[in-house]
Amino acid sequence: MSKQRPQEIPAGSLTPKHPTLQELQIFFEVTNEKIEALETEMLAQQQIEVPVKEYFINGMYAREIVIPAGTLLTGRVWKQDYFDIMVSGHIAVATPAGVKDLSGYNVCDGKAGRKRAGYAFEDTQWITVHPIAQKEANMVEALTFFSMAEFNVWRDRRDYYLMALAESQINR
């Protein structure tokens, strides 16, 4: 993968020694801004491809990836809440809510408007499930933003539109 704006997950390898969860918690001191700063540093490193399998059914869109052991990765900012399903593996995931050490099978709620970073201690199979109104040619571009700044502009415009719509309904 080249050093360009990532389509889904910029990922870089760390040293062969796995960091401890405590080291990751100190390292991440989790905020969206710090995850984005980490992502910027990661983009200067060698990148790996993380193939994505996509599934569609009844207004749902699922993405499945296998994160190789030893991979440090970040994700995009989703517009809507979604489900995270960890099928197998071992990974530490950092969000503004903190760092979670996950092993084996887990189902978690994914929150809109946040960045995530993770470190895979083992090969980790991960699926996200998203509500969709329609299938798009590029689902990631339709459902996400690369940065929190892009998400915040979208959210502010959406909120303004909804407020203006509500006012127009009241003034009828």
C-alpha cells in the first residue's frame, strides 16, 4: 500500500516484541486527536494490505477483515453506530472510551464519530455490520470519513439542516 490517503485501514508493523496492555494504555492516552496523530505517523511507515470481504442483505452491510498478528492499525470515522463482531484472535482496541483487551469471540457496539486504533497480538478476524439505505459503489466512502474534522463538518451541517427542517414544520 502506498503512502497515500488510506481507503480503510492504514496499518503498519510494530517491532516483533508485542507491547503489554499497560504499555498500550500509556501509549494511546486515548483521544480522537491522538489516534489521528498516531495515524499520521503510521502513514510514514511501510503499509500492509488488509483484504476486505463485503456482504449485503436486507438493509445491512458487513465488512470482514483478518488483521495479521503484529499489526498496528487505525480505522475510519463512521457516520452511524454499528456492530463490531470479533470472531477470533487477540487485539487491544483503543477508542476515546479507553483501551479494551479482547480475546476470542466478542460483540461490541461501534459508535459513530470516533477514531479507533488497535494492535493485534494474534491474527484477528473482525466483522463490522452497518445499517444502509441502499448499496453504493464505494460503501466505505458513503458511510465514513477519513478524519474527525470531516465528520464534524458533516455532523454540523446535518444538525443545522435538521434544526431548519424542524423550524419550518413549526412555522407552518
